[in-house]
Amino acid sequence: MLTIKDISASVDGKEILKGINLTIKAGEVHVIMGPNGSGKSTLSKVVAGHPDYQITNGEIVYDINFKKKNLLDMEPDVRAKEGIFMGFQYPVEIPSVSNEEFLRAAFNEICKYQGVEDMDPLDFQDFLKEKMDFLGMGEKFINRELNVGFSGGEKKRNEILQMAVLSPKISFLDETDSGLDVDALRVVGEGINKLKRRDNAIILITHYHRLLDYVKPDFVHVMYDGKIVKTGEESLAYDIEKNGYDSIIKESQN
Amino acid sequence: MKLIDRISDFPKYRKNESWKYSDISFLKEKEFQIVQEDHHHFINSDFKKKEFIGDAVVVFIDGVLSIKDSKFHEDFTILPLNQAFLRYPEKIESSFQIPESDSTFVDNLNRVFSESGVYIEKKSTNKTLIQLIFYGENKKTDIPILSSPRVIFFGAENSNCSFLETHISCREEFLTIPVTDIILEKNSTLNYYRVKHEKNGTHLGMTKILQKENTTFNAFLFQGDSPFSRHELSVFLNEKYAKTDISAIYASKGSNHIDNQVSVYHQSPDTESEQFFKGLLKDSSTAIFNGKVSVLRDAQRSYSKQLNQNLMLSNKATIFTKPQLEIDADDVKCSHGATSGQLNREELFYLQSRGVSKEIAIKMVSKAFADEALNRVKEPFIKNYVQNILDSYFWEI
Amino acid sequence: MVGNEQFLSKDYKYGFTTNIEVDELPKGLNEDIIKAISKKKGEPEFMLNFRLSVFEKWKTMAEPHWADFDYNPIDYQNLKYYSAPKKKDGPKSMDEVDPELLDTFEKLGVPIHERARLAGVAIDAVFDSVSVATTHQELLSKHGVIFCPISEAVKKHPELVQKYLGTVVPPTDNFFASLNSAVFSDGSFVYIPKNVRCPMDLSTYFRINASETGQFERTLIIADEGSYVSYIEGCTAPMRDENQLHAAVVELIALKDAEIKYSTVQNWYAGDKNGVGGIYNFVTKRGKCAGSGAKISWTQVEAGSALTWKYPSVILQGDNSIGEFYSVALTNNYMKADTGTKMIHIGKNTRSRIISKGISAEYSTNTYRGLVRIAPSAENARNYSQCDSLLVGDKCSANTFPYLEVKNSSATLEHEATTSKISTDQIFYLNSRGLSTESAISLLINGFCKEVFKELPLEFSVEAVRLLEMRLEGSIG
């Protein structure tokens, strides 16, 4: 579904990604772990098209409906319309735009792009209610200004709600589990689990294995210094939790 | 000597933004005299017992520094300004780095008449308090006295200090123009308290602060009593991570006129300021709050908050409030607000319905209003000191 | 993201000029010119005397200059004070209106000829110094509503004009108001009789076409007891390198229990991206709630002009009267806007509400300046003010100067203000959810201004959003 081929990227002339290769197929769950500064967040931002990052090498091929598309040629909003989603580590606060207004605008833009008819506000409210019930979220969320004054947990849950509404094909969730208490983690974890389908793929970027109590990964990748240095199964995450990254990093340097 | 003989351009009432609501033209034709250096009176021990609350106390009598009445402490370098000029010329020079604020009249007036001043430096981090008492003596003179003291305070690098400035006078008529210049060097902290409760006279005071990197300036200001009182506070957040937090109470009564001018200039990135001014107005008094926050082009990621609240305790009082923002940088968080209103009827009714008399209820609610600012005072004895002044104000409600 | 060039190409679509034969007076300002204007208008004597006496006083007044907002000096002797499209004489019917003019207004989106008229709105179209057409006259007159060019009202309803003209904005109120009082050539006049709810929105569309001409229109709206009217004003001008002066005066009078809702979308030419040219918009707008229970509500979307000084105000004289001010002001490039309101509370239980949203971009300066005055007589007055600023880019300025003067302490006042910005992070966040940059800006602007937009007539609020988006594109990202 998504093939990341030898991607290198830099910000302000400083190289952060140094040749990333990753293949993601429909129905898969990938986990990317790694110490701070290893380039995990950069990878998701590059996929989403953040303007601060310059791609210096490689390509990202997106395979959708039997068509191969070059993701790097697309504006960020077009990528989103094509079904790429990034869950932000630090969701941006946007005052005076209500959560509902925003979700409806985004949803309708995507509908328009995909040639589906807009949803009128009332139908959308029902649709939204359904998604929120599905994720076990309270209604108070919806009339508040987008992410403004949200607690860390609320912001992350709101990211998952957006994912549920926009129904993307490929979701990069950047540290969606950090800064959450046990209850919020459960809501987020179960939410992600419910949104997992056979035709989409989820990539979790995380420091901890605790989210993996809710979402079972097919692959675990370890990033270090802008490269993927090891790929394994779920057990690798537990291994790292116990023994840290040192041995893996050493291994990769030899 | 008449003021108009020495000063030609008085600020224009209504025309000059800073003097829009304060008319000082009544001073022009008044006769004043300046007390000379050798004119010493010693203050009595009762007064000392009551008013001396600092570890070090610097006393000015009628605007003249009185070394004999002062009390020294090893944590502070204290020198008459003329001696400091000789001993630390470069320091005194550097105090002129403080930029000019929008209104320069008071500053200039002080310079014209200043005969006496003091230089203070704090180097240590000991939690010691320096107090400056500006005292008007209880002695009749034919011609009212004009006093124009100047203080230059240095908070040395990494120092920590508390500074209390009290203005008390027994004279019936006078003009005082006290100016305090404060420079905070890197990583220093200053808690500044200014309590003005002269019963009479005209008070035109000013405090200017230049803050360098990672300095903290916490201020509490009180203005009460006297027929005409004005204080200007200008804070220059000159380097990054400078932080300022100003809270104030002004309490006017009778036909008093109290003017609060405060300007905060964010001149560097990552600076913070907060202003919290609470006004109590009784009888047919007038109060002014003119607060300005200015964020310069380069001062990105600045944070500023300004709030002025006024409680009108009579039907004839007048409040002029002007909370201004001037923003030239985009990545800032700034908010300001002002309110004016009478006591909350619901609150009064609630208290009355629980058996509290109306008079007591009014006092309780007014006190609670002032306490929001007063509670920010960390030193308990200064808090008590102001509380006592306020209690007598509430007593007369 | 949208590049600058693309933005500029669709910057100001109203910048064209109309080639039309004109009837104009020579440049210069003196008694003869004023007499000539009055004569061209066929005015009764009281009007000429009004003009001449104001002109005497104007000559002694000084042009205002403030440090922050200075402008190139205006040579008042080098301006034309009257320029009108040539027309056949006699009262005009729509067929007689020059097709070139009909075309012009059509291009501006203001169709005035029979076929294409806007159904719900009656329009008075003012071209340079004169009104060229007023639509829906018949229906309005059935309800007793008078809606006509003020030059016509001076002749047909002198008693109303004489009674109210200059009562809200005294002829010597300020330099530009005085100038207007001496030389105004046209504008709209509205009278709504007692207890009549005006059956449709009334609208005036102002167009400056001629060069080296000042526009000095004058609007007078009187809502008699218990009546209601909603009035809309729009304006555009061609792109010219010189600065043109627009010094209008608008007076509103709401008698007992009457309500006037006045909406403006101001889109005068603002100069080019280097700040060359554009309109000086020095306008005096003021309403008086003369009777108890009266209400005046100003709503403005200010998106044009090189320099704007404008403070639509309300004098709350009647007890229980209400004044409202809703404003969105957008400045871009080198524009400067200094706008706000004055709420003068005189009557008891008077209420006012101020919602001001300033958006500044590029090198522009956007200032809110407002006064809330509670007179000693204004027992239990209330005011709420909210002034928010949005900064786009790091070279612009946003200032807030609220003056609160309370001389009756039973009043309750509240003022709040915030500043925020549109950041590239916000745009990227919205992009990453599928919103194009254009939609993202629109969402942000709509959100920021929604309290004001909801006060505009529907079709205007759509227009306003489009206008602001257009003005902002290219400044973000």
C-alpha cells in the first residue's frame, strides 16, 4: 500500500532521515520505536508533507485502487484527501474554530475530492455522534474550540476521533500514547483497535509497549540516527522495554 | 519659587495621552521651597518602632537623605548619590541605560529639583529586606516644601532582594516627586513594594525598571489617601526570559484623585508580564488606570496579561480606565481587560440572608475584592502593613 | 500554498475605470464652487446657507495629523468637488440611465436595471458625486418609506432635511465632517414612518470613478417611532496611483422604539503592494438613539482603503436605548486602519456592545480605538466590549486603545481583548486533515469573525468572507 524507498530528509540543512526503507501492506499494524532524536516523528511528518522538511533523496509510492501515486508530489491536503493521516504528537490549538465545524469542513472536502456528495450539517451531527459513541467520547468535545484548552489526553482522543471521521487508509500515529493516564490510554488504545480494518494500515510511533496491550503489531521497527536498524515481531518491543536500545544500537554499528 | 519659573512646558491636560485625565496646572503658580542638605531633624523612636520593618532602612526626610536616621545592613551597599557618583561612576552611568518611557515629565521634574538621592546595591541571595521611608515631617513652614528624592537600585547578578518603599507625611501641603530607578542584572530577582499613604499633598512618583536576562520583578503597589497622587511605573523587559508581575491596589475617597500609569515594554523574545490592578472608589473621588503593554517586533513568544478591575462604592465616583495593547510581533499571547461595577447585589443579599448586617456584608465583599491583589504579597508583615491601611479605609464605608 | 503573483493578479477586481462623459466643476474650493454645487442641485436657500456658513468655519480649522497615522498632505485646491455623469435633463426613469453606467454597476455585482434587480434589496447607486438610480421606488412609497438621493430629498422633503441634517454630526464636528457639510453633492436619504417595518433592505452603492475628485457623500436616515430599517452600504473605486479623498458623513436618528441596522462592506481601492495610491477614508458616522427604547446597530467589514479613520458611534440619549458595534477590519500591505466606536451613554439603563475583530497582515497597522463614556445621568448603564486581533506574519502591528470613562458608578463595564495569529503550524494541521490552504484560511477567518458575520445580511456575509480570503491569500505560509 505504501512503499517508502530510501528516503532521506533534512530540516534547515541538517539531515535527519538517512535512507529509510519501509513497506506497509493493507491490514498491517507497524510499530516504530527508537530513542529521542532518532527521526521517528520526522518520518511521519515527511509522509504527511510538512513544509519544513526537504526531501533530499528517495521516493514514497502510494498504491491505492490499483494505481501507483507519488506521494511526494502532493500538497499536504491532497495527501490527506488520498487517505494519509497523521496523528500529531502535539496537536495544534486553533482558537475560534469549533471542533465540529472543523471536522465537517475536513470531511466534506474529502467527500468532494473523492466524488461523494457533501453531508448536510444535521446528518453530519448524527454521523459524528455515532463515531463518538463508538470511541466512547463525551459530547462536550464537539462544541469546544479546536484543541484549545484540551488536556493532553483530550487532544490525543480528539486525534483518534478525527481518524475515525476521516477514515484514512494509512495512519501514522506519532506518540499518540505519550502523556496519557491509564484511563485515557485505554480509550485511545481501544479506539485505535476498533479503527483497524483489513483495508487500512496503522503505524504507531511510540516509546512504550503499553499501547501494545490494546493493539497487536505485525512488525516492530527500531529507528536510530535516521535509519531503521532492526525489524522484528511484537516480542522486540518487550525486549526493548526490558533492556533498552543500547544492545540493538551497538549491534547495528558493528 | 514658583514651579512655572523653572518649568516651561507642563503636560497638556486632555491633549497629552498620559495626562489626559490628570490636570496639574494648579501647581504652576504655587510657591514651593526646597529643603537643603544641612536641614536635619531626627525622627523619634515611636515612629521607628511602628514604621521600621526592613533589615536595612534608608530614611529621607522632606526629600533629603538622613544617614543618621537610617539603619544599615551588611547585605546592602548604601551610599548617598553624590558619593556614588565618585565611587561607582560607571554604575551610575549605566543607570541612564533605562530608556525613556512615553511620559518624561515626572522624570525630568525630579532631575530639575533633585538635591538628594541614594545608591543601593544588593549582591547576596539572602532574604533580606531593604526599606526606604520617605517622610514628611510634622512641622509648619510658611512655604510648602517640594521634595525630589532619587533612588538608584542595582540588583547584582544572581542576587535576590526585597525592597519596600513607604511614603508617609504629616505635612499639610507639599509636592513630592520621588523617582526610583531599578536595574536588575542577569538572573536576579526583586520583590518591590511601594506603599503611598501620605494624608495630604501632591505626589508625582515614578519607578523605572530595566530587566536583563532571566530576571524576575514582582511588584505590589498601593496608592491611597491624599488629594492628588500619581505613580508611573515603566518596565523594560530588555533581555530574554525577563519576567514581571505587577499587582496593585488603589483606594480613593473624598475628592481624591489617584492616577496609575503603567507601561510594560517587551523588547526581547520570551519575556512575560502580568498586571493586576484593583481599584476601590468612594465618595466623589476619581481614579485613573492607564496601562500599556507594548510588544516590539523582535519580542516573539512574549506573554502578557493585563487586568484592571474597579469597585465603585459610591454613586459619585469617576473612573477612567484605558488598558492598551501595542503589538508588533505575531507569535505572542496577549490579553487585557477592564471592568467597572458596583458590589454584587447577589453576594450582598446572600450574606444578609445568613444574618450578616448590610454594613458588614459590604465590608466583607469589598475586602474580598482587594484581597485578590493583596494575597499576592508574599511577605506577611508587608501584607499586614497594607491590610491595616485598608482596614481603616473599609471602616469608613 | 498560493504564491504572491497568483494572489496579486486577482487582488482588486473592481479596479477598472468607466469611460463616460462627465459634467464637472473645475478644481478648487471657494464660495463660488459651493454656490455652483448648490445651483447644480437646484437646492433651496436654507441648504446653500448651511453650506456657506460651515465653509466659513472650515477655513479656520486645521487638518488633523497624528504621528502614527500621517498621510501625504491633501491639496484641497487641487481637487474637483463635483463630477457627475452627463445625463439628459429631467427626472430619470431607468431607461434613461446611461447603459455604460448600468454596465458598470453590473460589473460591480450591483445590477440596477429592471431585469436583474436584486429581489429583496432596494438600491441607490451613487457614481462619483451623484446618485444615478434608485430601485424599487414604487413598493417603498406604498409603505410611506422615503428612499431617494439626498439631493432630491432637499427639494422634496425640505422640512425633514432641515429638521435633522447636522443634528447628530454638528457641521463643525471635525475637519472632514465640516468639509463634507460644505461640499457634499449626493448620498442617500431614508425616512421610515411611524410603526413601519421597512419591507426590504435598503442599500447604497458608492463608486468613485473620476480622478482627482474627492467623494463627499452624505447619508441621513431617520427612523420614526416604532419603525425598523436595515441599511447596507458598499463601495469600490478604480486603481489609481494618487491618493483619493473620501470624506463621508452618515447621520442616523432613531426615535422612540425605532431600530436602525446599518451594515457596511468597505472595499475601496487600498493602494498597490508597495503602498502607492489608494483611498483616504476619513468618514464620520454617528447615530443618535433620540427616544427611549431606540436601537442602533453598526456592522462593518473594512477591507479596503489605504488609510482609514472611522468611528461609527452611538449617542444613547433615550432611556433603555441600545447601541451596538460589530466590526471586522482587515489591513494588508501598507494599509493603515484606525477604527472603532464611541458609545456615549446619557440615558438611564442604556446598553452598548462592542465586538471588534482586527486582522493585520504584511506591513500594515490595524488599530482599534474606542470610547465608552458613561455620563453622570446614565444610571445603570451597561457596556460589554471585546476587541480581538489576529496577526498574519511578523511585520504587521495590532494596537488596542480602549478608553473607558465612567462618571456614574452604577454602571457595569467589561472590556476584554486578545491577540492571536495564523501560524503555518495551524495551516499544516488543517492541510493534513484534507483542507486546502484556501479552505483552511476561510475556516480560520470565519471562526475569528463569526460574531460579526452573523450580524450581516446573509448574502453580505458570504461576500465578506470571500473578500477577506482574497485579501489574505499569499500573506499566509
